[in-house]
Amino acid sequence: MTKKSLFSRLASFISGNQSELQTTNIMNEEEIEQMKIGIISGSVREGNNATAVSQWIYDFATKRNDEGVEYEIVNLADYQLPLLGAALPAEYQDTAMAAVKAWSEKMASLDGYIFVTPEYNHSVGGALKNALDFLKPEVANKAAAMVGYGSLGGARAHENMRSILGELSVASVRTTVNFSLMSDFENMSVFKPNAYNEVNANGMLDDLLLWSKAFQTIR
């Protein structure tokens, strides 16, 4: 809520214009109820598992029919972001800047995030880290959840992600979804998740939506 809108509402209350105040309250509540949650598919590797995992999360989330919530898959590989700070050939600079702009605008348009994070060398993948380094105000004062996959379900990547997101002023919810390459993938490559993952998925989404709605009130 802006200072101007707060002052306007106080003036209406003091002057006795209750109907105007009530109308403003209803409008603000309607605005808060509408949310867009991005499912960030965080791998750019050809043939990656993030695509299948992201689709599973999207299907699971949409079937919940959360009122006033729209889910969208955002595929990091579609943006072809340059390496932050690297020198670029002159002929590639316009394309690279357009990609950065598109990524920035997409992330700014979302009210919350579900990051699908592969784990590499006990950490988040380099492409996702690079993509996050392009952001700051676009994601500030928003909430995020994490879904991982790997030998330990991406748990170590999630811990790394919490530090990164904290620096970006993003609050990460406690509950995560962790898909094991040993038990949720056939031959460690074909995604076949066990049903028990749905328990954490529900808990994660409940927390994410609660926090995302709360953060809408301060942006």
C-alpha cells in the first residue's frame, strides 16, 4: 500500500465517507488475492531432468485449484542469458541485453517463485546462479519455494539457494520437495516420482501461497 493511498483512506474515514473507504478496502483485497507464481525450471543442459520435474510441479499445483492463483513454468533455457560481467562480441550485445531485459521483466511480473534446482558439486547449478545474479529489485520482498533433484534430492543446492535468495531479499519457505535420483528416477534418468512426494508438495505450496499473499501487502 502506498503512502498516498493510506492518507486518502484516512481522510475518507475522518470526513465520514465510509462507503468510499469500504470500496477501497474491497479493491485492495481483490488486488491482493490475485497472484502469479512462477515455476523456474533451473537447468539449461540439453536433455535435463528439470523439464520433467517442473511439469510435475505445475500439474500438481494447478490441480489444487488454489483460488486466485495462476501458475506458470519459466524455462531458464529459453532466455540464453550471457555470463554476468563477461565481455561480449559487438554483434551479440543487443541480443544479450534483450535476453537480460526479458528475464528481468518476467521475474518482476511474478508474485512468488518455485525454483526447480538441480545439484552440481554440492551446490546450485551455475546457470541458475548466473541468472539470479542479474536480479535484485525484481524479486525483493517476495517468497520462494524450492524443488530439487539429485543424489540427496538437491538438499545441498537448496541450502546454497537460501543464502543467495536471502541476499536478494527473498524469503524461502522451510518445506522443500526433494526427488532422489535413486528412487524417483528410473535408471537415474526417467522421472517417475513416488506418491509420498505429494505430502511435501502440498505443505510447500501452502506455505508459499501464505507468505506470497503476506508480501503483497508490503510491495
